[in-house]
Amino acid sequence: MQQEESQNTKEGFIERYFKLKSKQSNIKTELMAGFTIFLSMLYVIPVSSEILSHAGMPKDALITAITLVTILSTLACGLYANTPVAMSVGMGLNAYFTYGIVQGIGISWQQALGIVFISGVVFIIVSFSNFRIWILKSIPKNLRFALCVGLGAFLATIGLKGLGFFVLQNGNLLLGNLSEISTLLGTLGILLILVLYLLKVQGAFILGIIILSLLGFFFGISPLPTQILSSPASLAPLAFELEILSVLKFAFIPIILTLMVTDLFDSLGTLSGIGTKANLFVALEDNSTKKDKALEKTLQVDAVATTMGSLFGVSTTTSFLESASGVAMGGRSGLSAIFTALFFCLTLFMLPLFLSIPSFAIYPVLVVVGVAMFLEIARIDFSDSASAVASFFVILLMPLTTSITIGLSAGFLVCLLILIIQRQWQKINFGLIFIAFLSLLPFIL
């Protein structure tokens, strides 16, 4: 009898803390929602660890770091913000970290982590102030969509190059050898994952990775794992290895701001998509000045998680749209996020399994994620010539230069230039002028 009363008291506390009744949910529904989000996001660990390892970082330590950051940031979102939002290392931003910053600029991954840390601090200041509203008012909506589309093209390009679709010969990008077995399996993987994704199969990405890995094992292309479970790899090679003082230079300001702005837009776009399904974040509208505690707290967790993640040794952390899969299952509170974090705790002990996944099973995910992001092009208003032309340069230059900074900076400059030529003074504000000025820095420094 006493145990039953204790159980009822615990359930009553959970109900009150997460306000389940007012949100028309219950513990069982939140549990199923959390498990669904977990399955939808599980691909992040092998994919992000593969991408970041190309920056020279140890893959086994990355798997542990990414898992821990996912657990802690998602748990914080559930407890502090009380929203059904899961967080992890951002897709697109991880590729920019490796190919755009470390390989593109030629700095060490330790310095790149320092840049991520500083951008996180700036994001914290933004998320705890009304500066967020000023940014939203200053930047044309079309350029926000173009940023998402450009990121999609960037990711898809990396995926296709990784599979051997393209090769660089004498400075020219040519079609690769498509008869390679790994390329053929990767092509099959793109089609498979794309079909699963379009059919809205839960866990489409991780299911595709599993099938492709099994095919690799079957054909003898990749070795079978000798074991499934083991202790987590040490964080020592990554933790607190960031270099901050060496990147406190004028030349790095555009990259720092680009990471912050990209993370902000990514988060706002994701939260808007989740909010539409769950009737959350009602104040998330263009030019809105309404207070939305759930939105503000979620952005604050996002900002702190990015800063914390750089200490652990990973690139920018952000909210994941896969959280919408849990919302579709009925998840409405932070309890969904807590269950998701608890499920991710299990993956800490799956290091041998993740290390055995072949690259041709991972790159197709980048292509399909890129396709999903690229579809945002339908939301660009091409009747507005200034933002339409600017969007073209954003989308084109991101994959060609492997730089989000260059693409976004070119977009702002072109947009302002066309507005001046067309004398559309009403669309020019101080914020746009200031951002366009900052956009000059990557081209002159």
C-alpha cells in the first residue's frame, strides 16, 4: 500500500512538473515519443563522427563526445525548457567545421573548436537578449531559406564526393568510376534511404545505415565487428583541447558570426517546424516581439550546449527537426526529451558497432539530408528580384567554395547592392547595412 502511494506521488509530481494533463499527454505517450525521436536521430552518432574525424580528430573519442553532448543537451532541454526537443551536433555545421574551417582555412581542429566556443558565447548573449528579434528583422526571410538550401547542396556535394561520384582532375570536377562496388552500394543506399524517407518510415536513416552495413559485411568490403559492446572511449584526446586565444583575431569574426547566425536560423527553423505540429512556440513569427518562455529557454539551452560541446570536443550543437517525429507520436513536453536522452545513454557502450560502419553506408545519409534541406527552395519568393538573385549566389557558392561564410556573405552583399540599384530604400535598414559590412571581411582579409 505504501509503495503504491509512493508511486502515485512520483507520477503526480511528473504530471505537475511537465504539465502533461494541460498538454493532453501522459507518461506512456511521452515514452513512446522519446523512443521515436531516439530512433530518428541515432544516425547522428556514426555520421557526425565520420565527418569530424576528417578534421584529424580521433573517431572513437568523437563517438563518446557526440553521444554525451546529445544526452546532456537533450536532457537540459527537457528539464529546463520543458519542450519535446532533442539536440545534438548539427548536420551541415559539422561539415562546415571540417571542410570549410579546418581544411578550407588550414587551421587546426583545436583552433576551430575555439571558434565554436566563441560563437556559442555570442549565441548565449543573443538568446538572453532581444538581439534575436533585431537579427530577424534585419535579414530578409528569403536569405534564411537560401541558407538552408545552400547547406543542403553543401551536404549533398560532400556525400556524393565521398561515395566517389566526383573526382578532381587537373582542377576540373569530373564523374568518378561508378563501377566501384562501394560506389554502387552507396548509390543503392541513396535510393533506399530516399524511399524510406519519402514514405516517412520511422528511423529511415539508421535503418538505411544498418542495411548498407550488412551488405558491406556480406560482400566482404568492410570487416565484421569483433564485438558489439564495450566501455566508452576516453574523452581525453578531445576534452578541453580547444584553443581560444589564438583565434581572437579580426579575420575570424566573419566565421564566428556565420556559425552563430547559422545556428540561430537552424534552430528557429527547426523549432518553427516542431511548433506547427505541437502548437508550441506561438510567438515564433517574423518581427514578433511577444515573449515566449518555451522558445527563449530552448534557444538558451541550444546556445549553452554549443559552448559546452566545444569543451567536449565537438562542433556546433543545435536543435534537431527529427524531434517532430516524437511530436507526431503525441509528445508534448520535456519528458519526451528526457526519455530520448536516457535511450541515448545505451549507445555509449556500442563503440565497436559504430566503428565498424563503412563510409559508403554514411555518405548516402548526407545526400538525403541535403535533399530534404534543399526542398526549402520552394519557400523562396522569386518575385523579389533582390533576394532571388542573392539566394542564387548563396546556394551556388556554399558547395563550390565549401564555405557557409562565403556563400552567406556574398548573398548579403548582392542583396544590398540590388536594393540600392533599384532604390528600394524602405527595405534597407541599419541591420542589413551592418551585416553587409561584416560580409565584406571574408573577401578582403
